[in-house]
Amino acid sequence: MSKDDIPDFLAEQRDEAPEELQPLILDFENFWERKLWHQLTDALIKFFDHPGSGPQRLAFYKVFILKFADKINKLKLVDLALKAATQCKDDNERLVFLQAVAKKVDTPDSQDALVYASVAVAQVKLSLNKLDDARKDLDRAEKILDSFDSVEVIVHAAFYDANASYYQRKMDFANYYRTALLYLACVDLEAMTGKERHRRAYYLSVAALVSNSIYNFGELLLHPILDALAESEDDSWLRDLLFAYNRGDLAAYEQLSDRIESNKLLDDNSTHLRQKIYLAALTEAVFRRPPHDRNMSFTTIAQETKVRPNEIEHLIMKALSLGLLRGTIDQVNEVAHITWVQPKVLDMRQIAGMRERLLDWDSNVNKLGNWIEKAGGDVWAA
């Protein structure tokens, strides 16, 4: 179709569009004739954002937008293309379409748009189970991102979201947890549907629990995404389980352990989850004690963690190797000398415990001051 045919195309599309979108298409023709590319782009974005424009998006992109694609912001061009791609009949057609978009914006001055398009290509490849190809696209995109001083948030969000999808498929829970949280830091939760917020909160919670390297859930526990679980009748227990781990609450864990069987992934990792709660109970027991009283006998630890006495040494060694605690073990006297415990987010119960310790410390300081004043009266007088 030539440029001279554009008015006819717009008139045809206007006749097919919902009534509320017809004035926008009239604006398209006006902006087109006057070469107001910025205004035309913004009008097209508004049109594409409307649910009723779905059946017309691909036609608008292929016939109309490509006529002036070199004159508009490349990030906005990719954004329009991504919305048009939702109307492709399947992932194979969508892949070909988006690869052409990526090629079009592969210029020295539009590398941010190239990353945006390449990440979209990787997402489709993930849907087609082409994980290795998707990883290559994401690695190339990461190298380009690393060369930027700054980039639009929408690009970073797309990159983190695609990486999270990749790691989820690879069952790399630690990296999924990290990149999924980075994605959430780039987006407005209010713009998500309730179903989407619930889905992401659920997957993040499961990943945090089953990961072999995540023992501190502080960032997730503070994130408003968890409210989506609190509002769910079926899955609110998962949020409660996270907080039980955070405070090393063995009683709460036992009450919730039956629910673990409802999730196959959690059930498959039940042994690991139990060891994790024992470690949480150990670190919490250390945390509750004042710094000058952290030499704990194996017997005391067994009482605090409910772990069998012959497994206490292994539990302490595990905590030390994971960096949850620092200290030494006296194997002869069966005593653990703890010098440091990993900081973590505190709930109200733990904050109340810390308050009591501070009050006790304040009282001891006052007693010491009074004793010094009384015992050294003659010295002060001299």
C-alpha cells in the first residue's frame, strides 16, 4: 500500500472500529497529513491501549505504523509492536513478527529499544520451550544494558520479568526469587490485576521456601505483594508459613505443615523445609539471647530447636557454613560459642522481645552506675 492509500485505509478502519475509537482514527489522519509524528504516536498508543482495538492492531502496525516508523521514538514503536503481537494467531507467528521488530530497531542510537524487543523475543521462545535460545537473547540484552548509564524503567522491567520466567522454567529458585523481586521494584503493583499479584506472590513464596540458598525472607516479607496472599482464603497459610520461618516458630510450622502437601513442589522438598525451620529456630534462639550470653550448650540448643541431640553438631555446622551464624564449636564440652547472627526482618513479637532486652540492658547500666557511685564515693570526693 502506498502513502496515497493511507487515507482510504484509515477510513476503512474507522468504519470497523468501535464507536468510541472512531474519533481517534480521525485524529490519525489529521496528524498524518500534518506530519505531527509525536502526536500521532501518542494517539496510537491510546488507541492500542483500548481493549476494543485488538482486532485492528496488527493491520495498523503493518500497514500504517511502518510507513513512518523511522520518524518516531523507537521505544514507543516497540511498545506498539508488542501490543500488536498479542493478536498473532500463535507463538510461532508472534516470534517471526517480533524478530522483525527487533531487527528494525537494531541501530546504534536505539539499543534500548533493541533490548526491549529482544527480551520480548526471548519471552516467546520460552513459551515455545526454546530455553537455550532464550538464554542467549537475554545474555546479549544484559550486555547492552550493562553499557548504559541509565535506561527507561519499562526496559528493565521487561528484562527482569523475562529472566524470572527463564529461571522459573529452569527451577533455579534463588535466581527466580532475585529477578522476580527486581521486576516488582520496576512496576506499579496497582496496575496489576488481583489475579496477577496473587500469582506472583504465590510463586515468590514457594521459591523462597524451597531454595537451597535463601534463608532470610526479609525483602519479601516487607513487600506489599504478600498482601495478595493475605487476602486469599486458599493461600493465606503460605504467608503465615513465611512469617513462621522468619521467627523460627516451630509450633506454627507444625500447625501449617499439613498444608505443605497441597503444593507438590513444597511436598517434594519437605525434608529440606524441615531442616530449614530447624535452622530458623536455632538462629532465633541465638538472636533472643544477649550478646554476652551466646555460649549455648548442645542440650540447650536441642531444647530450643527440638532436634535430636546427635544431630545438633551438624545443625550448628550447617548454620555456620551458610553464614547464618559465626562462631566456633567446642566438641569436647558440647558448647557452641556464637559471636554473630545474621540480621533479619522482625515481626511485632520479635520487636517486643528486643524492647525487653533493651529495657533490661538499661536497668543493668543504671545498677552499674549506682554501684560505681556508691563504691567509689571516696574517690569521687577526693
